[in-house]
Amino acid sequence: MLTIYSNAHRLHHATELKDGVLKPCFEMPSRADTILARVQAVGLGEVIAPREFGSASYARVHSERYVRFLEQAWSEWQALGRQHDALPLIWPVRDLRSDIEPVHIDGKLGFYAMDAGVAITAGTWQAVKTSADLALTGMAALAQGEYSAFALCRPPGHHAAAEYMGGYCYLNNAAIAAQACLDGGARRVAVLDVDYHHGNGTQSIFYDRADVMFTSLHGDPRHSYPYFLGHRDETGAGAGLGFNHNYPLPHGTGWDGYGAALSHACDAIATYAPDAVVISLGVDTFKDDPISHFRLESEDFLKIGQTIAGIGRPTLFVMEGGYMVDDIGVNAVNVLRGFEG
Ligand code: Q9C
Ligand code: ZN
């Protein structure tokens, strides 16, 4: 399987507010380095660099003003003499107004963020746009006849919606790639999200559309981040009604519960008969993940890949979460090897 990778991810290494303390993000550069090392150790296939696509491709699923914000936030922050990571401190909840974009960077950060896990640093935009380019390059490879590809994205993307960032995510790499597939002439694309956390951004982007079916298996949002989306009754709206499928699962879920839900999800995707499948590949479902609560073993990730292969469609894997760095390479690449059979 073809892998698309760039060292640009290392430009993004940030801090997050966690348990009341500012600490280094669990989403750190060693994650991608470890996955790449495993890709090479098992001889998965060729590793290529991304092409540059640019903001117009990102603005197919994000608003132009949001993309501009991401691009300019660090210089606006720095212009005030600030040197630490840019983090939001105020959010437009319920009856506060969210129809007017603030001018001040502190207002903008809250306006465009859902939490304090998305710091912006000097290198963030370069890493973020390159991560989207990895997914777009992977989708372009599928368009040119590859049956599968692995976009080794970092930072991840599935919590980012049309106009907000969150949960270590800035641009929604999987959504950008899915939209590019449609723009290239495909009629239907399925996005399957196997990250521990609900893919709220991807769901939001495609919620009212029938040309993208979104399916997510994740920790029940009553107990797990992102808390405010990912319930079973979210089935789509308007033309998209019936094309959004959530499988919230309890703490402690192991292969029995997970495999059954995954098989059900993959059967529904096969029935949808998409031209391509995009997998939001998080491996934070692992038993030793430091911030998640499922109990998958490393061998179970082979079975995830095998089950996805059963859909029988060209497939782009887009890297999302997974925070047990020691095992992240084995677990992520096990999905890919399981897929290849
Ligand atoms: N510090 C992914 O797996 N962290 N994201 C809370 C505030 C939530 C996980 C953020 C974890 C986000 C891509
Ligand atoms: Zn996650």
C-alpha cells in the first residue's frame, strides 16, 4: 500500500489545557514518526511526498474566513507580543452572539474553536495544510487507479467542522479528501470513522447530504469527548436523512462489541455502494491508550482492516488519533496489513 508522508508535521508541537493544567499535547510529533518507522519496518510499500493543493481545496468543506483565520492566527497573536501558544479562553455558548466574527484575536480564537486542545503555534499552519495535502494526494492516487492508500496525517482532522477546530484538529483531512473525490466525478463516498472519539466535524460537514454517508464507532458521548455530538439518534437531515450512522459504545468495549458494530457498519456501507471509502483511522481504541476507554488488543487492529476490506471498494486511510505512542505504529499498520490480507 502506498503511504503519503511529510516531515512538516514536526512543525506543530503544542500545549493543551488538560485536567486544569497546561501540558504538552498528547497529540505529539513522535506519533507520526513511530508510524512511519513501522511502515518502513514491515515494507508496507512506497512512501511518497504530498503535492501542494492550496486553500481552495480546503474551502470546499471549510468556510473561506475560517481557512484565512488558521493561516493568520499566529501572526495576529504574535503582533500583540505574545510568545506562548495561542489558545482560546472564551466561547460563544447558547445566547451569546455567534453571527459577528470578532476582530480581536482572543475573540476569534473562541469563535473558531470548540475547546482548548487546539493551540496555534508558529509552525501550526504549515503542518496543518500539509496534513490536508497528504489526504488530497492519497485521494488523487486512488483517482489514478490505486486501490488503497495511507495518508499519514498529523495533525488529525475529524473534530474540525466547516468553521471550527477542536480536539487537536484544524482542517478536516478526511472530509477534504472525500469532497475532492466527489469533485473528481464520484457520485457517492462513504466515510467510516474508527477513532475512539466521535467524528463530530465530519458528521457536521456532511449531515444534510446524501452523497457522503458518514458512519462513526466511538465512546458514548455521554461519557466521552466530544460530549456534545455522536448520539445514535443523529441520522442526518434533509436530503441527508438516513445517511449518518453513529455507534456509541460503552467504556470497556473490547473486540466482541466492537467487531459486531463494525461488521454491521461495513454491511451498511457496502449496500450504499460508494465509489470510494475514506477511513478516519484512529487507534485510540487500544487498551493502553492514555485518554480513551476501549480495550482493543494489537491483533484486533488486523481484524478491523479485514472487516473494512470486506466492503470491497477503493479505500483511503487517513490517520486520526491514537496516543499510546509505543504501540501506535504496530496498531495503525496492523489495520493496513489486515486490509491487504
Ligand atoms: N484539552 C483525536 O483523537 N481532548 N482527538 C480534550 C481539551 C480531547 C482527541 C481537549 C481528545 C481529542 C483526534
Ligand atoms: Zn480520538
